[in-house]
Amino acid sequence: MVLLLEKILKTDEEGEDGDHMNVAAGCCHFELSSDNRIGHEALLPRSHFVEVPHINQLFSWDCGLACVLMALTTVGIDNCSLQNLAELCCTTSIWTVDLAYLLQKFSVRFSYYTVTFGANPNYSGERYYKEQLPNDLVRVDSLFQKAMEAGINILCRSISREEISRWILSGKYIAIALVDQYKLSQSWVGDVIIPEFHGNDVGYTGHYVVICGYDAEADEFEIRDPASSRKHDKVSSKCLEEAHKCFGTDEDLLLISLEETRKQKFCIS
């Protein structure tokens, strides 16, 4: 497997494609510019891992906040806590767009990828969404509509595991991904017993993880799972993609630019 940073990193081009919606403005918007498209002649390393501190979630609903806190700490923003983020969020029904607004508040440079602009009413039949979705539809749709004014870069398209691996191998990015926790657990369920996932009646369970490394030889991603007791988890690229692309996730992914965020933080300070 020859890994090159190809022209697959074409975020700016997607904004010009009529098939995709690109919402972008303000200080937190960044593009994968032509300078980042290293060309076919520049080989990527076979593996790369970003040192991301592992932070456990405190409740069943704050895995996304824990992932945001891990990302903030990685870029040098260490004067924050899960309690601070929860107070800023003002809800325990956390959607990816809520996490995007949190990152924006801390001037983190990122792009938000999703296949659905707004809350998907088709999820009303899912047990995971059934209780909160009726109350969340208006709130979440409003956050999406105000994204441009808030300076949030939203791109409506699917992201492949190959694209994610190239971004990680470039050393410039980490990502927060929405996954199905049960499908993700299949990567290690043979070694670890997860009681709530045993049995035949297992529906979608939304969960956030940080993707911070990739090993091409093993074809595995390194992740930080806020629900895990392990500080370092590895998952096959196939398993991660299946967990990320299943019904219920909207394939939500927050791609965080380490380089641009640190550069901006340095300029501000």
C-alpha cells in the first residue's frame, strides 16, 4: 500500500462542487490549501501518532465533551475542564454541532464533515434518538442555520478511511468522529466483556472518539475512547469505518488542524 498525500485533500474544491454544501466563514474556518497538497512525489510516513492525553467521560452523555477536552489539551489549551464545557454547552443532549460550537469558542481551526445538514428526522424510530429528537430538532437545525455567522466550516460529504489515514499521516490533524459504540466494540469485544452490548437486541448507540494515529502496516487507527479504561486503543480501519458510517452517525467528523490552531494561538498570545 503506497501512501501518498494525494489531491484527495481538496476541501476548498468541495466548496465549489454543486453536489456539496459548504458553510464557511469567520476566524475558525480553514481550508486544506494547495500548500498542503504535497504532490504525488512526497511519500507519507508509514505510521504517525499524535500525543493526545486520554480523558475519561464522567457520565453517559459527555463523551463528546471529553473528546473536545482532549483536543483542546493537545493544542495547548489547558485551562478548561469537563464541567466548564458542560456549562458552555447548556444541554446533556450533545450533537456534533454542539461540539463544533465549543471548538469555535476556543478558536480551534477545524472543518466539520457530515452527510446531513441539520437533524435527521429519519432517526425518530431509533431507540437512541427517540426520547430527545423531538425536542432537539428545532434547536439543532437552528445551530446549523447559524453556523456561517458563527464561523463554522461545514462540508456535506462522506469521508473515506483512506482520506482520514492520509490526514493523520500528514501529522497536521486529529479528528473527533461519531461512531456506533457497539460496532466499534467489535474490534476488541473478544478480549473485553461489555455487558450492555451482549444479547441480540442491540440498537445504535452514539459515541465520540478521537482519532490520533495510523499504522499502515497493521492498517489500524489509534484512538482515544473516553469510555475506555485503556489510555491507548487501536482499531482496524475497516471496523472504524463501519462504526463511523452506520445509520445514526450522519458520518459526522470534526477535522482539527493542529498546525493552524497552534499558529493562531501563538499569534493571539
